[in-house]
Amino acid sequence: MTRPLVMGVVNVTPDSFSDGGRFLDLGAALAHARRLIAEGADMLDVGGESTRPGAAPVDAAEEIARVVPLIEAIRAESAVPISIDTMKPAVARAAVAAGASLWNDVTALGHSPDSAAVAADLGCQVALMHMQGDPRTMQADPRYEDVVGEVIAFLAVRAEAAMAAGVKREAIWLDPGIGFGKDKAGQPPAHNLALLKSLDRIVALGFPVLLGVSRKRFIRAIDPTASDPDDRLGGSLAAALWGAAKGVAALRVHDVRQTVQALKVWEAIDVVGE
Ligand code: HH2
């Protein structure tokens, strides 16, 4: 089995839960991007608006001002594929013009009535992620009858809607949205674990699957000592390798070097005797 691509996270936000605002200015964000490329990132995911539970929204002009200079600066020195983590079509448009080739949308093109048409017009790759609710309220009390079935049905509907708007089938990625409207705070991580357990059913839809488990809160729900996101590397790697074994196409991660190393070891074992 080929190993998933590693997508390194570069946030340019003051309130990211895992980067803690450490990469606010362009120079620091660019230095971080360079480091992730050197560590073996196959692509970079640039984000200018935090989607952590309870995060405040940012307007499009501010988001563009955060992400476009960074994308241009990365593009000026590297051919690494860049994705833009945004729910706003105007930001996606500006980011693609600056050199991004994948629109990573946590609302699965649902934030604006224009989103799907803009994605089709841009002709870029699009990652459609499942979320129940919106980032401000999504962790209040997420409920499902059948979390895996509902996430699969949602992703299939959103992929059809994107294609109906003119997005090419081969441009579409799917993402179950680990931590996005899953498992009320303080509850066992039943929704997130069910989705991880059944990742192969999402892979079976026939689109490349993107998985974001890095430093997420479900790890703390399993290991309550890991209250600091920086202290969730072991759990992040365990879940990343689980995703690799289930056939995901890409992993969105903060710890690129360690994830690449873990995947290399996993792949080396996997190919023995073939
Ligand atoms: N997770 C986060 C942000 N964007 N995009 C996709 N497709 N899948 C994910 O799981 C995903 C995502 C949240 O992670 P993080 O970057 O650590 O937080 P922030 O939203 O503050 O950038």
C-alpha cells in the first residue's frame, strides 16, 4: 500500500489552538513553511481563519491579507503544492490566483451559495469536509443516529452537488472532519472513533480521502494527561498510521518530520516480502 501524502499545516491566525499564534507574521509563517518543506511535507495547507471550536470569524479582506502574501512567498521559492484552508470563495479565488491548487473547505462548499460555482470556475482541487453545525457552536451538543452513515451520506451529497456545479470528479477529495461537530466536550470520543474505525467505508466512495487527526481533542479524551495540544504527538501518530492502513490519501498534520518518519517505517514493514 502506498503511503499517504503529508500535508503540513501553516496557520496565519492569532488564535489557532495548536500553533498558539506563534506564526502570526509573514516572516515567521514563511520560516515555518520552509521547515515543513525541509521535513518532507508533500503539500502545505495555509489557513488564515481558525476553525477551532468557539473561534471568532474573520472577514474575507483580513483573511486574504493574511494568506496571499504567504502563498506568494512560498510559491516564489518552492513548487510544493499549496492548499488554502478557507470557507470563503473570495479567499479561495485570491489564494488560487497566488498559487494555491487545492481549496480545503471545512464547509464542503456550503458556506456561500457561490462556493461550488467558484470552485468549478477556478478548476482547482477541492477538499469537501463534513462538519455538523458551525465552528462557533459545533461542539455544544453534536448528535447522530448513525455517525458513519450520516457522514458518508453528507459527503456523497456534497460531492454530487460539486459535480453538478461543474467541479470535475477527479478534483474532489473527501474528509470526515474529525473534531468538527463530533463528541460533546467531556464525553467519550464515540463519534470520532467510529469514523476512524470505518474510514475504509469513506475511502470506498472512490474519492481520495484527507484526514486531520493531528493534535486533536479526541486524543485528550483518551489520554486526559494530554491537555496541551503539543503533547499529543503519540496519539496523532497512532491515528495517522491507522488512517494510512485504511487507505487515506493524505494526512493534515502539524508534526511533519515525525509523521513522515512514522509512515516510512510503516511502509517499510508493509512492503517486506512483496
Ligand atoms: N482540521 C482543522 C482545520 N482544517 N481541514 C480539513 N480538511 N480537515 C481537518 O481535519 C481540519 C481542517 C483544525 O486543525 P488546526 O489547524 O490545528 O486548527 P485551526 O483551525 O486553528 O487552524
